Amino acid sequence: MDILFLLVPLSVVLVLLILGGLWWAIYRGQFEDVEAEGQRILKDD
Amino acid sequence: MADTVSAPSSQPPAPGGRPVDDRTAWSLLDDPQEWTSFSRPVPDQPSCWESNVVFEGMHCAACALTIEDAVRAVPGVQSVTVGAASHRGRIVWSDQAARPSDWMAAAERVGYRPLPAGDAFASERRRAETRTMIWRWGVAGLCMMQVMMYAWPAYVAEPGDMSRDMDLLLRWASWVLSIPVLMFSCKPFFANALRDLRQRSISMDLPVALGMIITFIVSSLGTFEPEGIFGKEVFFDSFTMFVFFLLTGRWLELRMRDRTAGALEALMNRLPDSVERRRPDGGFERVAARRIAVGDEVRVLAGEAFPGDGTVTEGATHVDESLLTGESRPLARGEGSAVIAGSHNLGAPVLVRIERTGDQTRFAQIVSLMEGASSSKPDIAQLADRMARPFLIAVLVCAAGAAAFWWGHDPGHALMVAVAVLIVTCPCALSLATPAAMLAGAGTLARGGVLVRRLHALEVLATVDTVVFDKTGTLTRDAFALGTVTTRAGCSPQQALQMAAALARRSLHPVSRALVRAAGDDVAWVTDAVQEHAGAGVQGLVRRADGAQTAEPASMRLGSARFCGVDVSPTDSLHACLADEDGWLATFELLEDLRDDAAASVKALAAQGIEVQLLSGDVAPAVARVARQVGIDQNHARGGCTPQDKLDFLRAAQARGRRVAMVGDGLNDGPVLAGAHASFAFGQSVPLTQARSDFVVLGERLKTIGDSVHLARRTMGIVRQNLIWAAAYNAVCVPLAVVGWLPAWLAGLGMAASSLFVVVNALRLSARTSDPARA
């Protein structure tokens, strides 16, 4: 069970990393025009 | 720059009396002063501008690609992005090589009409707000999930199952992940509570903020000082969970608000008003209407509005003052007669010397009358605020009392009882009960083509028992329709109509247009030497198009009875006569063009137990006839009303205890709209009227009025259910929390469940009514 003393702090770091990912996604505008990505395949360039 | 201030009108006047064509209007946007309303300089690139436009006529992704390709091909345009869903485009262009009218015309050529999006920067602010909101919500959500994981072992472990170190480790982990929630996600609650404290007021945010701080402090002490007076219990899971649910509620609220606000702002996107001003050298230049000064001479084309009060100096025409006076018939205006700002020129181009502009015009006076009336508007919103205050104070007192009572027993337990009281009272359910239902109702209305300007108007609309309609532009369209045709023996009505339409094609008078429309495209007759006599009629030579039967052209007159030289017994309706050399040939009765669903809408309102009234500035017989056609009781129809008459009538009805909704269109309805309990404006009317009405109807369907009343009543039903639920919940749970039977986590769960109930109940409103609204 000692491994938990490593895994629990690791899970905290992991959550913080995921939060970082969420921040990146929100401020890159990923959630603003969710339809545009599906339509991108229609574009030529 | 001076030469670009006003683009010379290089084009001939728009043919056929149509409103000024777009190319000319866009050239106004080439004025750098106009740029800032929809564009801004690109920071790093000198002389580059970023413009926002809305495209009309877009319906799919392919449209966006077509526009992008067309606009990108214009020299000077650097980048184009068009959103298929939003119908909005962002165009970066260089003012060295291009003008806005260049790329606007390029988009028009491929079939999409661009409008400058003046609201782009407002929507940008909204976008930033939404991003922060999602970010706060995401932080709370992710941290909540992980803190729940850490809390889980403590709930299921039997005493002695977990080592003390492991227990401590999980608490520290929970504490670390609670910090971003407290410092970042809770910030709006703390900010609002602080602001209210500074203003010595109280809001729903104060108990919430208190609950958050106390929970966090008690839990932190439990983590780091388990032997302290507050004991070793921690509540990080309850804490993160109720923050997450509170933010979910706020976010849903923000989203629903934006949907209505966005649709409304889009309404304000339109081309600037412009007019042709005479230059000293005698030529004309097209300038923005607000640049007109007293003493200027302007040329007002058919279809344009007069930019100020003034006198006609050259030419003769008909004007439509129905927006200002309610008079639906065109009025003749010749040299020397006065025209008023905001009325429309229907006939021919005229020169007008401007005598009053801006605040001095009759238009502005009506506006100020409107503002006076709006200040006396009944405001039910304040009542709700007054009710909330004692409730919140009671909650705080209750929490303090419970804490004081339990303090001697166990301080840690005492504080958590207080937190349980603060949280379980669920300001969330109470505060969401009304706006959640109203926003859902407003969203449903917006999808059906009715925009809600003030949410509380829904509350008022639900109680309405009288609906007052205006006539012109509301029950009727602005144009005329052909009624019965009586003819001389030997001439069929169809034939008479064909001949009349042949003459009428040469005229822009509304009556002529109605005749042309009624006759259709069949051109069996041609005309020569047509002369129009302003205010009287049209005269000309008429002969058959094939030239076989009537080789001799006949001289004919179309117009008023006097112009045609015939005696017709005076009637209440509008007539046009047709005469040839032998005298009277035919009489055309002209009716106001009733909206197709007018009668059905009146009936639908009556079926809901609502009394329908008709007040109009038009002459009494015309009003009575419309009332008869749509099924309004003759006693409830009044004509010849000035705006003041209408307002007096409305006040009298309100004094009798009636709850009145007003449906109007023209500016003259402004004061009445503002004085009514609830008001509707039809979307084609002037923006000012819209700004003063509670509801704006975008389409042409009158039926939406009845639907709105029905939906408002359902909304208030849901609000009542929500309030009863929230009150019952609080009545049961607060005593439980006060006596300490309700742990904080259960309080948080109860709170979340009660607010979810409220939101889901409110969403029922949008789910069930969306289908009939679309049908």
C-alpha cells in the first residue's frame, strides 16, 4: 500500500496538468464554434 | 482625407423609387469616421483594419466558402474568415488598397448582402465573459471529481481500516485541490458579496460566500490541527461540490441570457441613413443623415425618409406619415408645404429645405413624451428584491443562532451546523426559481420570433386581461389591397382592372401599386403620354397591346372621383376611379391589406379570456371596418386617436383595474407602449419603439402575440411550482439542519438536487413548446 504515497500526490499533479490542458483549450477558442471543425473538411486549403 | 468625407453620388437616382441601392449606401462606409463603428485598426500592421460584418442569406458551410473566396479576391483584402453558424465574418483589409465598399460589393455579387456588425465588440466582451465562466466551471468540476475520489475511502472505511498517515495524505491532497476552487472558481461570489457589504445591501451571494469560507476554514483546521477546537472532520468534498453546482447554474443562466441578447443586437445592424445634400455649386452629394444642418437643401428620393422637419422647395409628392401620426393614407405635399422628419417620401424626388433637425423635430418630441411615460412604468422587480432581503437576513440569523446554540457542545460541530444552514437553505433554488423559468420561456419565445426586452415583462404579461392593437402596420400591412370593383355596363371588372393597371404602372402612388399588384403581370394594354397629377391621379392614352381591336387609343383618367369627373356617393372607404372620354368606367374599392392571421389571432386571444381592443390614429370608419373584419367588438374599436388619446385611454383602463398589453408598430405608439403593462413592437418598426417595448416581434405573424401570452402564463406556472418547491424544501431542511441532523455534505447534496430540480423544471418550458412555435 506504500505505493499510494506516491500515487496520490501524482494524481494531484495529474489533475493540475489536465487543468492546464483545459485552460489551453478554452482560451484557444475550442468551445466557441464547435460546428466549424466538422465543416473544415469541406474547405479546399 | 477631406475628399473621402462624403462620396459624391456618381450614380443616377435609384430607378423606380426603390430605396437607395446598397452600393451607394456602402460608399458611406468608405468615410473613415464610420469605420470605428464596425472595425478597428490591427495593432501590429499600420493602415490595416479588422472589420466585422453580418452576411444575410447564408445557410450552410458552402455559403461561407463562397463568400471567403469572393472577398479574398478583392485587392487589399488580407484575410477573411466567415463563420457558417454565426453568419458573421471577420475581414482584415488595408486602407491603402481597398475601401469597405469594394469587398462589400464583392460579397453582394455572389449573392450575400453584408451589413456592418456594430455589435461585434459587444459580442467580443461576451465571449471573454463566457470563456472565464467556462474556465471557472471547469476548474471546479475537475477538482470536485478528484476531491470526491480522495473523500471516498473515508466514507467507506471501517474504523482502523486506514492508517493515520494515509488518512492525512488524502486530506492534504483534498486541501491542495480545494485551493484553486476557493481562490479562482469562487471569486465571483466573493466579489459580489463584498460589493454588497460595501453598499450595505444583501444578496443571495452573501450566505453562499460565508458558507464557502467557513467550510474551507473548518476543513483546513481539521486537516492541519486535528486536535484543535473544530475537531478533525473535513468537508472538502461538500465544498467543491456545491461550488461546482452553483457555477453550473450561473453558467446556464449566462448562456440563456446571451442567446436572447445576441439575437437582439443583430437587429441593430443596419446601413447608416443617408441623404443627398445640395452642394453650393448645385450638384448633389450623398452624406450621412446626421450631418444635415438647418438651412441645408436636400433631395429626398422616393422611398427615402425625410431627415428633418422642413419645407418642400421644388417638386410635388406624396408622403407616408403613418409612422408618426397613424394616418395610413398617403398625403399630398407640394411646393411650400411642410414635411416632418421620419416620414417617408412615396412619390417623386423632392427638394426640401431643412428647418429643424435633431432634438427640435416632432420626431424627437414624440421620443421625449415616450421617455416621460416610461418612467411611470410599474416595476414588479423591486418587490422580488424586497422579499429576498428579509429572507436572507433570516437565514443568517438562523445560522448564527444554530452556531451559538451548539458552540458549548462542540465548536467544530457548531460551525458546520451553521454552514449546513447557510448551504441547505439553497439560495440557489430560490434565486434560480424565477430567472431559470423566465429565461427558458424567453428562449422559447425567441425561437418563435419574439424577443423579450425585459425578463420581468413575462411576469406582467401572464396577468394581462386586455390586449390593445394598433391598426396600421400591426393588424394591417402598410400597403393596400383591392376590394370590390364596380364597372359600367359592357366592361368586365377584369378588363377595367387591366386598363387601370396599365396607367398605374407609370405611378408610384401606393394605390397605383395596389392596382398593379392586383392585375398581375398580364400586360394587355399599353399607354402613351402619361401624366401624373400629384394628389389627383394619372392621365394617359391607353390602347390594346396587340393593336388589333382598338386601333384608336382612348384617353383615360385614373384617380380620385373629382379628377375623373364623376359623382360618387361618399363612402367611408378609399376609392379610385377610372374614366374614359364617355365618363365613368369603373370604381375600385381599396382595402387595407389585413394580415392573413389577424382574425385567427384575435380569436385565439379571446379564447384565452382576453379582451381585444383596437385604437388607431386612422379615421373612425376605416377602424370600424377593420374591427369588423377581424372580429373585434365595435364598442372596443376607436379611431382618430392621437398618441395622447391612446395614453389617456390606457390609463383609464388601468385605473379600472385592467391589465393591458399594447401591440404597436409606429413611433406614435411609443408613449402608449411605454405606459402599458406589457408592450409588443413589430420588428419592421423604428428601432426607438423597439427599445421601449417589452417584446419585439421579428416576423409578420400576429399569432405570436397569443402564443406569447400563453407561454408567459405557463412560465409563471413553472415559476410558482419552483418557488413552492424551494419553499417547501427549505421549510423541511432548515429545521433539520438547525437541530444538527443534517451533515454539511448532505446539505450540499440537497442543495444541488433542489437547484437541479428547479433548472430541469424550467427547461421543460423550452422542450415542450418548441415544436408548435416552429410549426
